[in-house]
Amino acid sequence: MDSYTKQMHFFGNTNVEELVSKYGSPLFVYNEDILRRQMRRVAGILPNHRFTANFSIKTNSNLTILKIANEEGLNADAMSPGEIFVLKKAGFPSDRIFYVSNNVSEEEMHYALDEGVMVSVDSLSQLEMFGRIAPGGRLSVRLNPGVGAGHHEKVVTAGKKTKFGIAAQDIPMIHEIAKKYDLHIVGLNQHIGSLFMDFQPYLDACRNFLHYAEDFDELEFLDFGGGFGTPYHKLADEQEFNLEPFKAALDDLLTEWKKTSGKDVLFKMEPGRYIVAEGGVLLGRVHAVKENYGHKYVGTDIGMNVLMRPELYDSWHDVEIYRDGSPVVDGPRDTYSVVGNICESGDIVAKDRDLPVTKEGDVAVVLDAGAYGFSMSSNYNNRLRPAEVLITSSGEDVLIRRRETLEDLLRCFDI
């Protein structure tokens, strides 16, 4: 039986050993065909309605991948001036960028407005701020519908215990502030959380959201957010998010709402990690295999500075072992924890995993690392951030971000 990456022909005309030798380790590797497949899937979620799917740059901010998203017709979400800046460098025009602000300064809000980007505010105080600096302006408001979803409390972005959005009970205050500053609320947005595989809670949240939308008369768009799940346990045959029945159910809901409400607005959605997670893997060299008091460890150069998700969210990533450029799929197995090279006890990529017997010099391949991988990386322990490589549709490997050097650690100092 082949490994998942082998089945997907993930590495094109090359192999992991050649890639690590050429670009260094650790190394993020992306597959263009998988990225484009996912982008086209989300772009076609609502073919019977005016609709855009938004790429969330926080999931992956590589300029080449952003350009691919732009080519595939996706719009984009931004959460900071830096994200707006990079999206524009990738070719996104202002009218295809949606700035979803959260506790920002007047300076930051001015930046978005000066760039001609639609702004969403997520608190009454930020609505007041917008009114002060842009009276008569057009904007969106982020509502908190009171329900959330997600695999971990840190990725639930709606409900009664989260910082995001304006509580639905405060809608009268939204109208009061809007009237005070002659503001035009042309959009509403929500985001209930990330990584859900059952679409029913999301559909329920959409139905609830549509009910609140009827209280706003100038709406031009509604953004339902996103958070579709990725099958991170694919080596255990976890199935992917069931998109087709979700599309049909959402289409029925929106068609009925348009009939009963009389509103014909643009619908938006932000599918999040669903777009890029499966399109990226992380390669790391095995430098040590050890046993401590009955626990066995595979020591790699994949530190928590390179992949933060397992430490931050207790996230699961499947791991494959490659040797001499090929996956190890047969032979004896053992239980290991795959760990990194950071001076922290929590520096664990994968805990107590059943893996092929692993040797120094092998390469660990961490699956589904295309989202919240490099974008959350850091120089903690003054470790260098890795290179990023794209396997193109023709199977060639192309460097799309160089590996950092020691000199890069000093680039912001005045020396």
C-alpha cells in the first residue's frame, strides 16, 4: 500500500530527499494541483446565486499562493494593514478585499479606508470609532449569533464566550450609532468557528444569521464566514467535508430566504483552511531516535516555531516516514512521539504515534500543513524559518520563499 503523498503524486517529478537536499530542512512543500482543486471547489459552492468565496490570508500568506487564489477568482479577507498590503502586491484590487477588523486603532482603520477596502467592525466601540473618522461612510458589521463551532475552544469564534462580534441583542444599538453618524451598513458578516465536519451547525447559524439580516435595510452583501473541516486523520480513512449535500442545503435555504425577504444580496463565504491545508506538507529531517523511561521519541528539526498548531490547539497532523526518497510503508512498527528542536516540553509535533521503525536520517512528512503553518511560524530560539517550495502542475519544484539566513535575524536592528 502506498502512502498518501505517493498516491497523490504530491512531489511531482522529484522526491523528498532531493527537495531537502536542495532547499534545506525543515521545508514547506505545496502542490499546485491540489491548491487549485480546492479553490475551484469553494468558488462553485453557490452557482445559483451571486456569490464569492474569500481566501483568508491568515491561513497562508505566501505571495505565489495568493496570486494563484487571485487567478482562480477568489476574493480575500484581511485582518491587518500588512495583509491588505500583501494582498495588493499579489494583485487583488481593493474591491475584492474585505478587512475584518478586531480591536484596531484609528490609524489602522484609516489605512484600510484610505486603501479603499470595505471595513467590518466587531464591537459597538469600533462602530463609534468608524463613525468618528468616516461619518456618512459605508461598512459592514460583524454579528455574534450566540452559537459557535469548532474542534477546540480556541478556534470557536462565535457564541457566548468569545471576543468576536456584536451580540445580536445589541442590534438596536447598532442602528442608533449608525443613525448618529449617518453610517450605511451595507454588509453583515459572521464566523462561528473552524474545522467542523458536520455542516448542520453551520447551516443553523446561517439560518439564524438570515433572520437578523432582515433588520437591516441597506444590505448589499452577507458574509457567512466559514471554517469547513479538513480530514486531518486521513491515514485512518477520515472522509473529507461532504460538500455536495451542504451546497444543496445552503442553496435551498438562500433561495427560500430571498423569496420571503425580498432581498437580493451578494453572498460571501470564507472557507478558511479548507482551501490550503491539504495542499501543503512539512518535511523535517530525523536527527535523533531515543527512549526515555519507556517512551520513544523521534527527534526532528520541526520545532514549534515552524508548526505551532499542535502546541496551540492540540491539533492532529498525520505523519509519514520517508527513507532514501521513498515512503516506508512495510516492515516493523513502533510507537513514537515526534518532537522538535525547541527548548520547550510542549515542542511535540505528534504524540504517541504508530509509525514505521524510524532511523536517523529519515525524513518525517507532516501532512495537511498548508494552513496555519508558515503563517504562524516564528524565530523563537532564534531558529530560522524554512523555505517554501511549490510543485507546479507540470511536476517541477519552484522556490517560492527562500530559507532565512542568520543575517536575517539582525535585519531589523540598527547595528
